[in-house]
Amino acid sequence: MKINTLKICSILILIWVVSCSDDQGKSGFGLTYPDYFPALHYQSDKNPITREGFELGRALFFDPILSIDSTISCETCHSQGHAFADHNTKLSVGIEGLRGNRNSPAMFNLAWQTSFMWDGGINHIEVMPLAPITNEVEMGESLENVIQKLNRSLKYKLRFQKIYGEKPIDSQKLFYVLAQYMSMLVSADAKYDKYRQGKTSLTSEELQGLTIFKQKCASCHPEPLFTDFSFRNNGLEILNDDIGHGRISLRKEDDYKFKVPSLRNIALTYPYMHDGRFRSLHEVLNHYSDHAVMHDNVDPLLISQGKAGIRLTETEKINIIAFLHTLTDITFISNPLYSE
């Protein structure tokens, strides 16, 4: 991503939500999640989620009008069937077949995110869409042109007016409705969740995988979101000049650190790592057990006896993968509420 994200102003607009336990059910239209989830990171009454706002944000998410040549939509690189990740290629492809230098990450449970993008260059859900829209190899458009196109569209003019009144569409309204849609993408109904709620049981292999996971993986991927939102160097071989979070913080100690992704729906979000270098979960675990590289900034949690990596037997890998499959949320990827 070549946009200077350091110059993007943080908009102090937060996301209103309704919190309820999994057993309480929905009251009205809003965001719901299990009571064992942590508190939301974004909360405010300035952008309340409404059905009309959510549905307008959904329409825009699937509409290539946001790209300069009307060929790329948000959904192009964020497929619902793969938990809103880009599963087709190692490096995501934008307008005119241009290829970026990263694999587009999955999108769910965004209202808990403290930052966005692999490098953390965006610090607010309201700002996040600006980066792909204006990136020259993603959507290649300017915000000014997007707003002009939306104001020329009778369909969108009428829909925005229904929500915000007889005023021209502006960037704030655009980001409001996109945020309403994105913040509603909650994944919390996997087998793991049903097990946690006492509604099902895990197999012996899955239980062993959970035990091993807690011992060897949970420091960076804690339950129930399965990420701590931090930036870490996990011993990947350096293949290019993408220095990750160091580009944002401008601190040498952050070079080649990337955001810890959530492991929810991980079986669906291949290929793995910021550059999509690993195709399978077994390749990922083989990296940690046998191929992690010592760097100046490699995470201390990965260092043991002067070497980088996590000791894993083949049986432990099989059990961990069995557990990771319990994080697949079929309800989420098939929910028509999120679909075009």
C-alpha cells in the first residue's frame, strides 16, 4: 500500500452497538455477540447502526463504483465464503490486473480491532476504506471522484437522502454506512463457540489440540478473538522490502513486524501470512517448528535456546489443526444478511 497512512487523520467517530449474551437473542437491529467476548473497541452514539444504513453500506461494499474503472469492489478481495479474505492468490490483484505486495486479510469482528491493515497503518474503522479506494494498485480512485459518482447516481442519492436528509453525499456519510456494514460482520458461531456455551462437545483430537494450542499458541492468539492485535516478527524469511509496522511507526525495532491475525475461520482464509506464502495450515506449523529464522526483531516468545521457533511434534500439529477447524463459522460465511 503506497498511500501515506501517517497523514490520514483519525476521525473521532465510533460505532454504536448493542451488546447481549448469546442466549438473549436480538432486540431490534444491531450488533450482537456472546457475553464472553471482550468489550468493543469502538463505541459511540454518533453513528447508530440502522437497517437502512447497514444495507446501504452492504450495497457499496459489493459495488465496483468505488474503483476508478468500475471493475473492483471491496468484495473482490474479501469473499464471504472465505470469511471475507482473498483466497484466490498469494498477492491480491486490483485494477487492470495490478498486483499488490500483500494478501488481503479476512474481515470479521472488526468492531474489536484496535488498528487495521497488516502494518496497522489505519487506526479507525471509519478511515479504513480510504486506503484501498485510493491505493493505485487496488481501486486506484480518488475520494473526490467517488463522491461525485455517488452524487450523480439517482439510486444512491435517494438511499442516502432517506437516511441523512436532503444533503449531498459526502465522505463522512460514505464512511458511516460502510462502517455500519463492516462492524456488523461478527463471527461467533463456530463449533468452538458452541462448545464454550455447552451446546456441543469436542472430539478427543480437538480437545488435545486445544490443550496444545493454549500451551504453545495462545500467547499471541488468545481466546475468544484468537488475536491480541499486536505486531510481531514471527521468523519469516525476508523476501522483499516490505517492512510492515516499521513503515508506520518509523522505529527500527518494528521492522518486519506484522499484525497478528485472528485464527477464527483460519481453515478458510488461505493462503497464509501477510504475503500469502503458505498454502496450508500444515505449512504454517512446519514454519514454526522447523523453518523460523532468527532476526534482530524476532518475537522473544519464539526464541528458545538461541533459536527461533516452537517445538511441535507431528502428532501435535495434527491435533492443533483439528482444533483450528473448530473455529470455522459456517453460519457467518453463509449468512444472507452479509451477502450481496
